[in-house]
Amino acid sequence: MRSRYILTIICLGLGLLWLCVFAEKAAQTQDEAIRLVHRERSLQPGEAVLLEVESSRPLSRITAEAFGREFPVFAEDGGLKWTGLLGIDLETKPGSYPVRLNGIDGDGKTVSTQDILSVVQKKFPTRRLTVEEKYVAPPQDVLIRIKEERERVNAIFTSITPERLWRGSFLLPVPGPVISAFGKRSIYNGQPRSPHAGIDFRGTTGTPIRAPNGGKVALAADLYYSGNTVIIDHGLGLYSYFGHMSAISVKQGGRVEARDIIGRIGATGLVTGPHLHWTVRLVETRIDPLSLVAILRNSTD
């Protein structure tokens, strides 16, 4: 009986010891967990969000999952600091959305953390425009062209260049004011169309258009709706799309740096006058270019 009593005490002691060891390991895991801070202009549809991640030990890889997509995160400071961008798509409904980070350290161990983005509602204005009827009801002989161009552009937006090609702040491509805001609902000749997934700048024909940041020219072509068009691949799923140019100054496949002239303002394609259209896509999400400019303002990287 006494031996059983002694055995019970030993087992209890071992159990307490195990609990202490477990608690210590849990505390260590918490100390070593990656820390996430997010910065944004607002948490509304169409906004870009800057992710800043720190770890107490170097990590070899981090991925960010949010809104059913995986957003690339790039390393800084030897893998102790990481930065990423994610997008809240134009059609995102209000609600709470998790952002989960998964990292791998040098030993192959996984660390993770999670935060919640509380997306609030945003009301977008409506614009009514009168345009040439051929852009509202295209002739049969151009429908194939429109379909092919849409597929070509979508193929670009769905691909992710693994290398980051941009650095620092994003700049405005032209000095003119914004005359059509992101997200506006458009009605052409009385017929509703898709919401405006970019912004329009006022400008006179021939005004130089400058690259907002570095990248590779993924497309330089004349498209039915957007006229003379340039798409810049900034890497890591981030793209700039410029339309309605009077002239294109770059070649497809070439590299550009921030402030390089890529074309000139015009009135080609579906327009009511000369202006520049700028769309930004981030891992297929439609975001306001001005939100990208805002969250990366004064960046020195």
C-alpha cells in the first residue's frame, strides 16, 4: 500500500514536471512567434494593406493568406523582417476576415500567427456617360478581338513573377487631377456596366506618362476598349495598367524604372476626351492605385 502511495506521488511529481516543461516550451514558442503589424489607409473594399512582419529568429519563407488568396511576402534584414502587400478587392463584403502568416525557419520548423481585418462598407458613386454606340454594343466583327484581348490581359494578371521588381514609394504617373475615382459605377448610354476598377487623370494630349515604379513591360499594344495600353509587371503579383495613350514609348518585354516615360496621354479606345486611366491589380484583386501610393509614401527601400 505504501509503495502504491509513493508511486502515486512520483507520478504526480512527474506530471507537474511535464506541465512545467510544456508551459515553458509554450512560452518559448510564443516568444519566438512572428509578429504582424498591418498598415492601411482604411479597411474598405479596394484598399491595399501593408504587412510588416518581425521574427526573433531568421525565417527562410513566409506566406500570407487572406480573402481566399495567397499574397507574397519578401524578406528584409536577413530574414528577421518581412514585408508584404495584400489587397481588399473592390467587391469584398463587409465583415471580419482572417490574415494568416505561415513561416519556416532554418530548421524547417513552422511558425505562424493570425490577425483579423474588419472590413467596413464603402459606397461608391455612379457616373453616367454618353459614348459611341460601338463601345456599348460592339459590332459582331470585333467580338472575337474583344474576347482574345480580355483573355490576354487576364492571363497576365493571373501570373505571379516570383521576383520583386519595385522599390520604395509609388509615384503618380501624371501631374493632373483625378477626374474619375476608383469604384464608380458606370452607366454608358443608359446601360449599366462594371464598376470602374481604376482611376482617371485629366491631362492634355501628349503629356508624358511616367512609370510609377520599376518593373517589366508585360504588354504594349492597342486594345479595343482601352486603346494604346501598357501593363507593367512590378513583380510578386503587382501590376499597373495604363490606357487611352496617344503614343506608347516602351517595348513589350523591356524593363522600366520609376519615372521613365512609358507613353503620352491621349484619347484612344472608349473615351469621352483625353485622359489617363490607371488600374492596379494585386494577385488579381482590384485596388485603388491611390491607396498603394498612400501606404508606401516616404518608403526608402
